[in-house]
Amino acid sequence: MFLKSGIRSKLPRVGTTIFTRMSKLAEDHQAINLAQGFPEFDCSPDLQKLVDKYVRLGKNQYAPMAGVMVLREAIAEKVFASTSHQYHPETEITITSGATEALFVAISTIIHAGDEVIVFEPTYDSYVPAIELNGGIPVFVTLDPQYESIDWGAVCSRITPQTRAIMVNTPHNPTGNVWKLNDLQQLAHLAEKYDLLVISDEVYEHIVFDGQPHISTASIPSLAARTFLCGSFGKTFHTTGWKLGYCLAPSALTTEFRKIHQYVVFSVVTPLQFAVAEYLAEPAHYLSLSSFYERKRNMFLDAINDTGFAMRPTEGSFFQNASYSNLSDENDRVLAERLTKEVGVASIPVSSFYNEITDFKTLRFCFAKNDETLLRAADALHKIVW
Ligand code: PMP
Ligand code: GLN
């Protein structure tokens, strides 16, 4: 397809993301924004002081291409403590501009024209464009937003000789589902059997509820050996605007990853890297996050319990899905827009996370908000006219 300017779009099906659109609609209608996923609260004053300290210490020029060494060392230590897998800071850890860059570069590193990539949907919105820009072909394993477990037989049936990689996201955006040990074992089995690479998005690793663990791909040696593990400090430290993330991968994969990373951003914000490195020294700074969000999840669930939405308490992330299939036939995009305008609460229609326009009559609410905001939103949601 040719645009007026004569540029042939590389992403003809893509428009502005649903997150941007719903945030704009919320702003236009002064609605409470439970749509785009970002915390309403600020990061810790201690972390802010560390940024100030390193800016004043003159850590304001380019960081090394792979990231400042103290941060890479701090990540290696942290990941070793939780998974017993030792990533080498020199050759296996790269600091990136958020998980978004880590994911994009990991995909670009391994996907050649015609390669197939297994993608579970609903899926986070950045994966498919990154695959397609590299000439890859996303092959979808479609799950209902209320799915309880993955049908590994169905995954297996989608694998062909062209399958190069599989995308993983646990805890999952938008469903909040957390992979169990069996899922990771099945993944490891298939990846080995068919010689697949894995790109694992674990940005919500520290937001897991009801005593369930987050099981990282790093904790399974055969997986760690073929995985690009993408993480972010945005969710963990309430700093989504810093766009500070990382990619952990065996050295042979990291070498190729860095060849692309160096030409996408070269390196990322220096003082923030020093600040986060120092802040990571205290594990309580991230280990307290699950209980912090579990209380908010429970409060939000209690507050909207009698609205008629059907909800399974989310297992992880800061998203709660709510189905209204028993209340109305309205399309989820139409409903999300109507609720923003009429009752003043913005959400994300879950159909946006599917390749084909599908309507599962489910909305995603972000509960990374102040208690008072959540209670006001719950009050408003009681006013829905179905
Ligand atoms: N993956 C998932 C599943 C996400 O929800 C997000 C952002 N919300 C990202 C990746 C991107 O992370 P970052 O902001 O660090 O780029
Ligand atoms: N990851 C956030 C969400 O799921 C949004 C990030 C973005 O706006 N790109 O809501």
C-alpha cells in the first residue's frame, strides 16, 4: 500500500496503540485512567536521592554500550539469588531502554525473513510488529482471556520446520496469569526437541500473588541456555518513565544482541543505571512489591464485587480482567469507550490484545493506583447502565 508521500508502510495494519488512545480519551473526558498500565504513585524518595547523587557526581556522559558494570553485577547477583543461574556481567547482561528495546532487539537478533515465531494471544502489543518488521511470521496460539492453563498439545501442533522462536510472558499482560512449573517444563521440552529459541518477557516478576512464586526461565538450565530474558525496572520501582530494562542471554546470543543494541540506542541513561545498581543492594525494595499490589488487587475486587462483572482474582501483574458476557452483548471496544465517557472510568478492551478483532467481552483494569482512586473508580463502575 502506498501512502500519499510515496512511503510504503512497513506496518500497514498498525495505528496508534490502544494504550495511547485510551489515555487520551480518559484525559479528554477527565475519566479515571485504569487503562494504560502505569503506577499513579511515585518511586521511593531514597531512589530519587540516588539519582540526584549520581547526577551531581557527574555520571552524565555515555554509559558503556552494554550498561554500567555495577548495574550488570547487581543484576547478576539478584538473579543468581532467586534462580541459581549465574549470568556473566561482562558477556551475558545488557542494559536496555526498557524491556521494549530488549524485546525488539532480541527479536531482531534471531528472526530472519520467513521465520515463524509462536506467540500466545492475548499478547502484549509490541511483539508482533517487531516480528513482522524483521520479516518473521507470528503464529498464534489463541487463548481465552479467562484461560486457566495452556494446552501444550495445541502449542506443539503449531510448530513447523520454520519455527525459530517462542515468545513467553509470565506474569502475563493482560490476563495476569502466572506460569506454573509444569508450563516451564513443557516449554523446555519443546524448545529442546525442536531447537527453538525463547524470548521471555518477565517484567512483572515481582508482582505475583497468593504465595505463588514467579518461576523464571533462568531457573531451568536448559531454558536459560536458549533464552533472551527481558526485564524492566519500570514496574518494580514505579519508574515506567525511566525506560530502564535489561536482557540476559548466553554469551553467543548476547554478542549478536549487542551488535544491534549498539546501533539502536548505543547505551542508556547513565545516572539512572548507577542509582538503580545501588538501590538493588536492598532486596526488600523489590521483595515487598507483591504484598503491596496484592492488597490493592483485593481492595479493588471487593469494591467492584457486586457490579456484576465476572472476575477471577488476577495471579500476577497489576491488571485485573473483568468479563461482562453475562450482562451485555456490547462489543468490548464500544463499551470501554462508553464507560470512559459516561461513568468516567477508562479501561482497555481485551480484544485489543488479539490479532484478529475478537470480542471476548472482557475489560482490563489497571489497579496500580492510589486507594482513593480505586475506590472512586469502583463507585463509578456501580453506575453502569447495561
Ligand atoms: N512487556 C510487558 C508485558 C509490558 O506490560 C510492558 C509495559 N507495560 C513492557 C513489556 C514494556 O516495558 P518497558 O516499559 O520497560 O519498556
Ligand atoms: N505496558 C503498558 C500496558 O500494558 C503500556 C505501555 C505503553 O503504553 N506502551 O498498559
